[in-house]
Amino acid sequence: MSEPEQERLCATFAALCAIPSPTGQERAVADWITAELTALGLSVVEDDAGEAAGAGAGNLLCVIPGTRDGWMLLCAHLDTVPPTAPLAPRLRDGAYENAEPGILGADNKAAVAALVELLRQYATERPPVGLEVLFTVAEETGLHGAAHCDLTRLSSRFGYVFDLAAPFGEIVTASPTYLRLRGAFRGRAAHAGLHPETGVNAITAAAHGIAALPQGRIDAETTANVGLISGGSATNVVPDRCEIEAEVRSLDSARAAAVMTECVDALQDAADGAGADLDLSVERIFTGYRVRSAEPGLRIAETALGRLGYPPRRVASGGGSDANAFRSRGLAVTNLANGTERPHERGERVTVAALSDGLALLRALLGAAAEHPDLG
């Protein structure tokens, strides 16, 4: 990579990170990307998935035909988790970080920046295979942009997302099914100092239920967690309502369902024992998958990584990505590591070398795909 190209890539990344884009507020960053690409003479189409996905914009698609038949999808998401501090990307000791005590937004803007730079190159030349670049919205809250993307608009039979904060070389070949539980305990309010015996404490009922839940690492493929709890109105009132949210993840979908059933039973028993009512809902946020060894996308990724000097490593992940949403709908998308560090954390960072290697990986994937005998 030339020095001017690297400087432009870094400037693009910093500019993207400076634009707040938590889920539901993607409009500004979507407009920035659209303006950048249309100024290059490229066509950018925004779909109507925004409202259904709970996003501030729709998914963006840019298509460039290749010099040979066949297509490949490259995808990154525009939204971030909510910033907890102003966004002030700075370069220090060869890495970008937020100068303020909050996230940087490298998840997933490191990949977005690399894709923008790749499209700058192919605005004036044709890629070796047909290129479909998709920028999705509302990924962080449940892959909603990808779930509402109209796949009939795509010609690709396979593709990649770059949404694993890990060293280059890791390829997600197994990802979990994710189930989310919401429970609302309904007790009976009473004055806590005058006649507490007439009340039914919803927080206490919820606490007994939470204590009985399977939590943490259940087995090698399964985890469970209680992440949110709220309830009560004042210390002198026996609380009549308490709400909790929990999750179960497993690489085995049947196991995820079985553990969730245990959770539901434990909460219901706690409510019954306290004399409280319980309203429960369970939602499948995304479905797990396993990548077959013979899949073209896996073989192409391993070839590309090897050429860059990164030994390919097939890994199982406890997290999800847009790949889960696409695979559940029949499109074989694979999630690749992007070299970022500490996503969703105050110390989130990405090195200049990782940004450059991310762009190099995109080019290597196109080159390896061009050699594949049957892209379709």
C-alpha cells in the first residue's frame, strides 16, 4: 500500500469514527458514505429496511461488475453501541483510540473504512470478480438490517463480513443460536412501613427466580446470563413490579432451547412461590450456524489469509454477526477477524497496521475468488 493511500484510509477511518451512529441514528454516517461514493461516480442504493429494522437509515448497496463472471459480497455494519463519551479519535503510538473515556467505534468502522477505500480503487477499474458491497444498519441490537435486507437484489452466492474483534487469520466456522428472555413479575403494592404483610414483593420474587437460573458457562458450547433488572418505585413501597432480561446462547440450537426452558420454569416457580404473576416472552434473536469445510467462501478466505502471511484459524464464536442473519436466509456469508481490539469498551483501539491489513485482506479475497472455478 502506498503512503498516500494509507493516509487516506486512516483519514477515512477517523472521519467515520467521529460521526456518532448508535443503532437508530445511522443517518449521518449513511449520508457521509453515500456522498463519498457518489462523488467517485459510483451508484449507491439505499433500501427501505430502516423502519422495519429500527434504524435511522436503510442498508446501502454499491455494485461493480467484475472482469469475469461471478460475484462476491463484502459487508460491514454502520451502527455502533451507544457512545458513553464524545467521539474524539486520535492516533497514539501507532493506534487509533478515543481521546475521551468511551468507545472509538472501530466496531465496525474499521471494516467500513477499508470497504470505502476498496471502492475508491474500483471506481476507475473493474475488480477481478463482481463486487457487491453492503453497508448494513441496526446490527448491534439484533442483526435487524441484515434480516430485513432484500436478498433478491444480490447476485452473490457467498460473501464476508468483517465483524470479529480478533487477530487476522481467525475465521468463524461456528456461531451460536441466541435466545432472549424478558420477564415481568407482577406483585402487589403496599406501604412498607404500615402494612408490608399485605404486599407481594415483585423484586424478591424476581431475585429468587434469578438465583435459580442456570448462568455463566453451562457447557463448552452454551452460556446464559441475566443482564438487566429494574423495578420498584420507592423504599417505602412494597414493589409490585420487577422486570428482567436474560439470554441463552449455544452452538447447539436444541441445547439453547432446553436451557431456555429451564430458565422459564425457574422463573415461573419463583413467581408461584411468592404469590406473584409472571409475564414472559422468549425471542430468537438469531440462529446459529456451522460452516462446512467444502464451502467455497471458507476455502477462498483461507487462501487469501495464507497469501498475506496469516495462518488461517477456524474458531467457534460465542457472538453473532450479520453472517448469522444471512446464513439463516440461505446466503453463505462468513465472518472474518478484523484486527480491532476491545470492542464496546472504553479502551477500544485499532492499529494503523490493522487498518492497512484489513484493506489488503479485501484485495486478497477478490484475487483468490477470481481463481475459484465456480463462483456462479
